Amino acid sequence: KHRVGVLISGRGSNMAALVAAARDPACPYEVAVVASDKADAAGLAHAAANGIPVFVGPPGKIAREASFDAIFRANGVDTIALAGYMRLLSDEFVARWRGSIVNIHPSLLPAYKGLDTHARAIAAGDAHGGCSVHVVTEELDGGAVLGQARVPILPGDTPDALAERVLAAEHLLYPKVLAEFVTR
Ligand code: GAR
């Protein structure tokens, strides 16, 4: 099976969705290792409880990325999936893994790159929000879009309410698109 290394910073619900999908024998990937920049990321406990090796990177961008690179190579990782990893990867890291890093972003890209996507979509009066899985390049949230899911924005929606609705769509989209990506 194709080996996926997941990078998280927090809750890790998208990582958990990838892990759950990978339990299906027909899934073309397995989650080989979960790494975080934050020792207290809640997702680490979930991964460990599922028997997946977990790793926390050290402080400092250069040291952290060198450790991620080493841990992914040591675990035979083919593809890196960012799942709520809230730091920008350096150009050097992206170049080393070029074409092999994907991310899930909570907007219908190219709309609303960066942060606070749901508040911005509501403030703009958009009828829909959503999520996108894309290839990671040096440009923030700018790589080729691999798949998207569209979610209605309802009257009176708060950013939190919209985020929750979009998150449910993320959990369906990411495993599906990752499976397509690794068998492309
Ligand atoms: C998700 O909504 C993901 O799309 C978003 O953070 C959340 C992480 O949740 N990612 C970004 O904003 C990336 N810039 P999770 O930790 O439960 O998967």
C-alpha cells in the first residue's frame, strides 16, 4: 500500500478520517506516521491509540522540518497529507517533496486562501462555502486543486456553525481525494 505521513497541529479530525478510511482493505493507502509541531495536539493521542507511530517536531523551523523529513523517510512515506497543519512549510521542504504533499483547506479555492475563511465567506454574502484538497506548492494554498466539496451558507450562519458543516464535508472529501491522488 501507498504510505502516507500526516502532519497535524491540533484536533486532528481530518487525520482521524484518513485513518478510519484506511481500515478498509480496499483503501490504496495506509497512514504510516502522524507528526505534529505541537506536543499537545489532541490528534496525537488518537493516532497512538490506533497503533500509528507519532512524532513531535522540535522548536525552530529548520530543525522541525529536518526532523519531519527524516521521520517520513525512515517510515517509508510516499505522500505527505497536511491535516490542520497550521504552519507554512519552507520552500526547501516543499521542493524536497515536490508533487507529493497535499493539503485540505476550508474554502472553495481559489477563494479565501489563508485564515478565517468562513468569516470571510459569510461577510461577503456568499451562498456557499466549502473545502478543497490541493497539491502543496511554494504559494500558500495555491497548488492544483484535486477535489472540492460545496456546502450551503444558511441565513444567520456564524463562522463556527459554517466551520462545523464544512468539517463534515472535509471528512468525506479528504479520504476520497487522497485515494484518487495516490493511485493517479
Ligand atoms: C480543518 O477545517 C482544516 O481544513 C483547516 O483546519 C481544520 C483542522 O481541523 N485547515 C486549515 O485552515 C489550513 N490552513 P482538524 O485538525 O480537526 O483536521
